[in-house]
Amino acid sequence: MKKEIRSYQEFVAEKAEGEVLVDFYATWCGPCKMIAPIVDQIAKEYPEIKVLSVDVDEVGEAAAEYGVSGIPTLLHLQDGKLLNTQVGYAPKPTLLRFLGK
């Protein structure tokens, strides 16, 4: 399941439970546009992973919470706890390893 996050409160609620992949991006970011289809594929192929898309320009508080300074930045969370971070574009096999799949 992929969900576009619109507020910091929504982000806090959605990341709290289960396995979560957070995709921090910006609409003007080239590498973000390159990684987006891969993130979409992962969301479809692994329905047990909640995928949250967070535009850093709209929900900057969420990016600030994790010290995001480069995009795309992906976070792998379990029940709200950070397991792993991936900064920059990466191909699908790398992202699957990042997620432990």
C-alpha cells in the first residue's frame, strides 16, 4: 500500500505500526523521479510493507525529524523504530536488500 502523506500528524500516525518504507522526495528532484517507479513496484509486490511518500517541501517537519539533508532518502521502519536509511538513487535489487527482501 502506498500513501501520500499530507501533514506531520498523518506521518506520525502512519509510521507508528508495522513495517514501513518512507520515501522522502521533492517534485523538482530528478533522482526522486527515477526512484519513484521502483518504490511503486515495491509497494505492489510487498503489500505487507506500508509505503509512505513524503514531499519534503510540504511536510518538512517529517524530514527534519530524521535529519534528511539529501533526497531521495528512504527510511525502513518497524513499529516506528528506524532500521535502515538509504540516501540517493538506488536500483531495485539494492532497495530490496535495504529492506531485507
